[in-house]
Amino acid sequence: MRFGVVVFPGSNCEMDCHHVIDKVLREDVDYVWHQQTDVSAYDCLVLPGGFSYGDYLRCGAIARFSPVMEAVADFAAEGGLVIGICNGFQILLEAGLLPGAMLRNTSLSFICRFSSVRVENADTPWTNAARQGQVLRVPIAHGEGNYTADEATLAALAEEGRIILRYCGEDGEVTAAANPNGSVDNIAGICGEGFNVFGLMPHPERASEEILGSTDGLLIWESVMAHYRSRG
Amino acid sequence: MTELYEELGLTEDEYRDIIRILGREPSKVELGMYSLMWSEHCSYKSSKPVLSQLPTRASYVLQGPGENAGIIDIGGGLAAAFKMESHNHPSAVEPYQGAATGIGGIVRDIFTMGARPIACLDPLRFGSLESPRQRYLFSGVVAGIAGYGNCLGIPTVGGDIYFDECYDGNILVNVMAIGIMPKENLIRGQATGVGNAVVLMGNRTGRDGIGGASILASQEFDETSQEKRPSVQVGDPFTEKLLIEACLELLEKNLLVGLQDLGAAGISCACSETAARGGVGMKIELKNVPLREEMDPFEIMISESQERMLAIVEPRKLDEVLATCERWGLPAVVIGEVTEGDMLEIYWYGEKVVEVPASSLASGPVYERAAERPAYLDEVQSADLAALEHPSDLNRVLLDLVSGPNLCDKRLVYEQYDHMVQLNTVVYPGSDAAVLRVKGTSKALAVSVDGNSRYVYLDPYGGTQIAVAEAARNVVAAGGVPMALTNCLNFGNPERPDIFWQFKESVRGLADAARHMELPVVSGNVSFYNESFGTAIYPTPVVGMVGLIGTLSTRRTIAFPEEGLVVAMLGDTLDELGGSEYLRLVHGMTAGRPPALDLEVEKSVQTTCIEGIRRGIILSAHDCSEGGAAVALLECCCAGGVGATLEVDTPLQPVSWLFSESQSRFVVTLREEDLGALEDLAASRQVRVYALGRTGGSRLIVGDWIDLGVDEMKAVREEALGRLLKG
Amino acid sequence: MKVSIYVSPKKGVLDPAGQAALGALKSLGFGEVADVRIGKYIILRLEDIDAGKAEDRVQEMCERLLANPIIEDYRIEMGD
């Protein structure tokens, strides 16, 4: 399976994703430069975390106009697998590949810590290796992860099982206290209509090695690899 | 011109020197350049003779002081570059941008040497949080560090934060960065090769931070003076991130001869230092410098606009260099060339405005300042501590200590920093040292910063030795062998004999401790004039220690790892409450003598601990320092979520055993069956092991002195800072 | 009473957000854009205050909180 990790100016988790795919998953992986317009060589595109273009205007607002994003949109429209992590999620929202928008964390501060998220739908390309309701321990690191969307969108997301991850306590309880950033309905990750596009604020690449304190992030990588293989 | 040199802060003798060097009166631009390059900040004219006693060599030191950062060989073809510096004054003016640009500057020092920056650590000192101004400065500094460092994708993995009234008028923002590189990528800030191009990369130049007060005073005030007000430097981490990637790519492709960042004194400093180090001259045309606004040559030469680099490039590689910068979206232009001789010639639209020997700028005057032992020392050192009445509720004292600003949990701060990006942080903040794995090897670096200014105030020589010993001890507790150190020396006005005496004694302590412990000083920074309204801060030397962990599996944290382990104290506890946090908090005193430090004992205790860890005997280790044994034990319990039941057999008073900050001690855990082996290891080094009891349960019980629930202690420690910040 | 406050980076102070937006606009084909400065627009509603004193009070709010006079300029518009 060949992954492409998209590099925008200001991305800063691209090397982390590359490291995990290459050294831990032992799959093929290349960097995809933001000016590249052909992504046909890849089975899965990763939009990594960071501060694309400094995130000075709005998170992801400038990156979405990168030439590569048109290719990413076409790739997604044809059913290609796309995962946006943190800033990558924000870019997918700005690009309209996922619904909704991000606000600043209610604390108004950047937050970096391990968080617990509950798998709300284990029947997706991204979570099939996890159990429904399984609690994953995965770090978050963001200043704007406060997801919001209008009522109709939220209803549709819930109805169609497209809310994939919710912030929860260690016991799996979804509570206001377990919500680190004010995200509506404790939403930590959502999918697009075809489930092939996935955006999430937690960083699975930071929880993919024992030595870093958790391997729960591996479930997400392993899910997409299993999905790809089952598709043949 | 006579008035101008004074306004620029030059002395009459210095002005005469300039005339002697040039054989004529300097131009205004030249005078501005000399005033900056010969300022204390750039020239180290007061500190240089004192710093010369620091040990700087070891077989593994690849680069000592004098370059942008120090570099040590860590084996396997890799090297680590690191340095610490101060951004005190800019942070006091505008805390967010001051701290942010501090990060920017220290990070540039690291990748300028060819290393990828892998971590930052920030020692911070503030006044009392009871003051709204201090709360504002604190929040601003922390947000600035987070805003800049997080955007760069460089984890902030450690640091320390102390609050004391002595910083009410002058906060300290020190920053340390560390990077890793393949040895062959090492590059220096040197211009060589006559005919090579001088390339300016990065942000356009504006009037940022133009010279501060001295230059402002030199400007003629007229209707445009409001616009000419020196503007605060604003950080642009996005451009810095592009600079990091572009520079590392240029070095990887072997396209550069020399690389230098632009910091204090901007183009003046970068050109003169690179030329002087390379023993060459340089010819610069300032009209080629990309500007953000209209500026004259004087302003361009001294602007401190951030996120700029100077590269020396062979003509045949120039196109590829410019193309690489373009690909990263970075402005890059040729502003001049390397010439024979040692003259720095600056042109402005073809007209020569500067012609000075580069070396004369880079090596300024040197002063032997007067030093005199300050009068306060006798008074504070002779304070009678024996007569103090101690409180009887020791549980209360312990909780008060860990809910005070200095010893409370700093989670609220480090969770604002991305401390995980790059996937190297394998011991997170909150332990004695941060541990960063070196990918592709089984090794890791252990890094810690330390500097208790209260000790240094009470005894500049001994207190500074403690800073070295404790930074090394922190590295040891994490399982590392200390290798080398950097430092930032924050003092008051060096022209005052009492302050300069503090400085000299402190550096003597640093030198003696470093020499004795065989730790080369590979880089550092001096910050003088840290005072306001004539009151200086406590002398505050801060040490940054880097150590090597040979195999990742021997890394340790402070946390009690499980139940049923033996808890032991390595090293002796003495009746030493002088300078302690206890004395400050309970009795409101900063007095007495700091704890004694015997460097021979220190080394023995540290090698015992390292050996115990290496052999798998010691399972957790925590340096025993501020707050004494009681606070150390509490921290071990909180970090591990495990209690302990302990008994102490001591002739000391309870408060002395619990809260004395005696040096050369570790709290360790080990299996019962290994106790004999540890005692043998220790005995062969004349070190005592005191078995105190066992881990287990949900309470910390120390004889009939302390009995507290772990959950309660955790809650008290964790909620304290948030409460203090609310005022 | 409605008060509008426009906060913008001081002339000569680097504005990274403006620079980033400028670059993006140019790359989207808006070549005519020569400069971008990005600031904040703050709307206040005041009550129980003497119209004569209001402007001074708002100015003080700007100096002390709403703007950072070290790096930002501000402009106040009183009324709708």
C-alpha cells in the first residue's frame, strides 16, 4: 500500500507521519509537495498536522488553495482514501471536503496532552480494527479544535454514523468534563459521506509506538490498511 | 559627532579607538555599527576576561564557545548542537513577542550550525504573581513561547519557572534549544573564498527593534519621529519554519560555504562576524536588501528584523541556492561578495558609506571591571536559623509548599507547549530531565536546566556550583551520563563593583564545578543590566545540561513505578535550611548559607546512581532539591499514582530532615532483593544508602510526621497555578 | 451607544498574517494587491454613560486592553 503525505509550507507533522508509515507500519510512503497536481500513485493521502501558511488568516484557509488540493478533491471524489489530522482536518473543512468549521478552543489556549476518544462507529475504513465503543488514548495538540456545524449537518452526521470519534473520559463516558476544546457533541473526528475522507483532531501518529506511551493510534492505520487490502 | 558617540553609548576612549583604527573620523553609519558591536550585549567587553577561565574542551567537543552554538559528538556519526540565551528585556516590553522572538533567535542559532532543532527548554523567572502586571507578563511569555515554538514544530520539553520579588522589576526569559545533525553537515558562521556571494535570505528588513534606547536617543526628533520610533520585533514563525527547511536542504545538498543568522545588530553583526571569523573582507550593496518600508543605510545596518539568514555561496552554486529558496517561498538576494583583505565595505546606491576592518567590529574593547564583595552578604549569611520556631503541622507545611508558585505542578504551562511533535519525547515534562530519543539509534539525550538564584544570592560561588551539580543530577536521575553544558548568566549592572563581584564569583563557581565534574562549557550567554530603579535581580546563572543515555531501556522517571518496592535515599541529609523554599515560605526569609556542596561527594553519588540504573537495580530516581526530601517524595508519589509508607531514623529535627535542601541526594526505588547490591555499589564510593520503607497504598506516610492521600496531594499541586493566576 | 474600534498593526511593524494573505491572494491571481494589513474590528455597546465622557473612556479601554499600543494602532468611531 502506498501512502502520500502532503507537505504544505508550514506543515510540521509530515515527518512524524512519514516515520510511522515507513518505520512502524513498513508501508511505502512519499512526500507530496503542495504544488504537485498528480496524486494517482497513492492509495491513501495523509494531510498532516502543523501550521500551514502559519495559520495566520484562519487555520487551513490558505492551504486549501494549494494546487495539490484540487488533486486531493478529485482523488476523494473518486473514492480515494484521505485522512486529515489536526491541521489536515482543518484544511479538509476549509476545502469543503468535510462539513463544519473549527473555532478556537474554549480555553483560548493551545492544548497538548493525551486525550481519550471513543470509537463511535467501528464499521468504517478508518476504525474497522477497533471495537465499537473502544476508548483510544491518543494525544491532541491544537489551539483550534473546537468543532462546530449547523443543526442539520450535525443531525446528518449523527444519523449516518459519520461521527467517528468523540472525546470521553478514561472510562468511555462522553461528558463535558472530558471535552478538551468545547467541540460540539464532543466531536473529535468525522467522515465525509462516502467514509473515504476522515478528519480528526487527535494525532494517531503520536500513539503508534510503545515508547511514546500508547499504541492506540495504530488501530487507525491498521484499519485503513485492512480496508485497502479487503478492497483488493 | 562628539555628541553622537555619547548618545550611542560609546565612551570617549572607545571613540578615540575608533578614530585610531580608521585613521579618520567615523561616518554616522560606521559609528552606529561600532556602538552596537562594541555594546556589552555583542562584545562581552566586561565578561570576556572572566569567562576565559571556563573549561571548554573534551575529546567529544566539536565546537566550543565563539560560534552560534556549541556542538558535541554523540557517536554513530551524529552530533548535538545546543545553546541558551536570554530575551529578558524585549520580553519585559512586550511579553508575547519578546518571548516568541527569543525562541526564534535561539532556534536559528541551532540550524545555523547545520542541526535540525529537536527541542526547546525555557527557564523563566517572574516576580510575585500577586501583582497583576506579573500575571500579565507570565501569561504573555508562556503564550509567546507556545505561539512560536508550536508553529515551528519544535517541542518545548522542559524548563523551569521560579517566582520571587527580586524579579518584580525585571523578569527573565531564557531560552535553550538543542538540535541533532550528521557530523558532516556541521557548518560555521564563516565567510571564506574571495569572490563568493553573500546572500541574504528570509524576511524583508524593517525598522524592527532599531537599537533600543541608545539609538533612539541619537535620532533627531522632528515631525517624523513618531514614525521612526523603534518598533518591537514581531515574530513570524511561519517564515522561520521555511528558513529551517530551506537551510537544512541547502546544507544537505552541500551548497553553502558559511551560514550565519541575523540577531542583535542585524546585518552589521552578521557581516562583520562572518568576515572576521573567515579572515576576509566583504563588500555589500545595501540597495539590494529587500525592505518593508523606506529606510536609510544607518537603519538598514542596525535593524533587528527577525527570521533572516546570511549565507556565503560559491558563484557556481548560486542559482541552485536561489532556486531552493524560491521553492520554499523565501526571498533570497545577493547583497554582496567576499573580498580579499579584511575590510568591510558597505555601499548605498554605489556610494561607499562604510569602510572598516571587519575584525575591529567583531573584537571590541575589553574591560577589567572593579569588583567588591557586597555588604549584604555578611548580614544574610549570619542569620540565626537555630532560633526559629517551627510549625507542628507538617502535613500543612508540605501542602503549602507544593501549592506555592515555585513547587506547584506546571502542567498548565507545559500543556500549552506542543511537547510531543517530532516523536522524540520519551519522558514528558514533569520529571527531572526531558528525554529525547535519537531516531535510528538506541540512544537518547537527557536535557535539564537549573538555577536557584536564592542560593547564588546567598553565596555566588557555592550557589553557582550547585546549579551545575543539580543540572547534572537531573540528567543522571533520567539515566543519562552528563556530557556538556551551556549557560545563561543573568546579572545586574556590571559597572557596579558589588554586582561584578557576584558575577566573578559565580563564574568561578561555574568553572570550578564544571572542571571538577569534567563537563565542558560549550556555549553560553551573558545578560547584564537586569535591574530596575537601581535594584538588581538576584544573580541568576542558569545551567543547561545535556547528557547521553546509551540505551533507551535505561531511561528513568521520578515516578514510583509500582507497589512493593523499597524506597531509599542515596546520600546524606544534613541540617541545612539556609536558602530553602521552606524558609522562604514559612518564615518569609531568604537567609543563611545555601546547602554545602562537596563536588567529590556529588560525583560519587551521581556515579552510584548511574551505575545502579545501568545495572537495572534502580527503577526510578528523583533528585532531591527544592523543598527537600518531603517534596521529592510527594512528587514521586504523585507522578506514579502510588503511595509509600516510610520511617526515618535521624538525629535531625523533623523539619530539617523533611525540608533541608541538602545536595548530592536521590530518592530511588528498587526491588528488595537488590538492596544489598545497591549498598555494595554505594559503599565502594563511600556513599550511604538509607532504606526508608516501601511503595504501596494510596497515602504518603513518613513516620508520624506526614500522612497525606496521594489524590489530595495531586489535586492541591495541580490546581495551585490556576488559582494563583486568577490573582 | 454603539462604538466601533478598528485595531491594526502599527505602521512599520511586521504583520505576518497580512503577508501570508498577500502571498495567497497573489497566487490566486489577484496581482493588483500591493499590500495587506490584517487587524481586528471590535464593536462595543455602551450604556449609562455621558456622551461627553464616552470617547475618553473608550480610548482608555483601547490603551489598556483592546489594543496593544506597543505594536498596534487603533481608530475609534463613536455612534452608528
